Amino acid sequence: MKAILAAMAAGLMIGATAASYAKLPPAPPKTDEQKAAEAEKAKASAAKDAADLEKARDRAVANYKKSHGGAEPAKPAKPTKAKAAGK
């Protein structure tokens, strides 16, 4: 009984090893319709990614403005005529 189980286990291991070296047949070449559909899908995906990026940038700007008081950075004041005349 043990010899039969050992032989079956060895056969299973040999079969698994042989199956791991097997190659799949090459995929059939794509038709023009399939290529066009794939290109359209890629174009739609790129447009969606660009829209998602823009939304993320808007959220980041809104979060920055919210956490920093929402004010624009202060610009240096231009000297007025009164200050310039006092020099």
C-alpha cells in the first residue's frame, strides 16, 4: 500500500514539473477592430486620469488655503509718493 502511494506521489510530482515547463500557444493576432477598440479605451482612460489629476490638484489647493487661512501670500507694498518724497 505504501509503495503504491509513494509511486502515485512521485508520478504527481513528475507531472507537476512537466506541466510547469509547458508553453501556452501564442495569442492570435489582433484585428483592426480590436486595435481600434484598444486605442479608444486607452484614450478614454488617459482622459479620465487627467480629470482625476485636476480634481486632486483642486482638492490640494483647497486644503492648503483652508489650513493656511485662505489668504493669498502678502505682496510687498509699493512705495507711495509721500514715502518716496521723504527720502
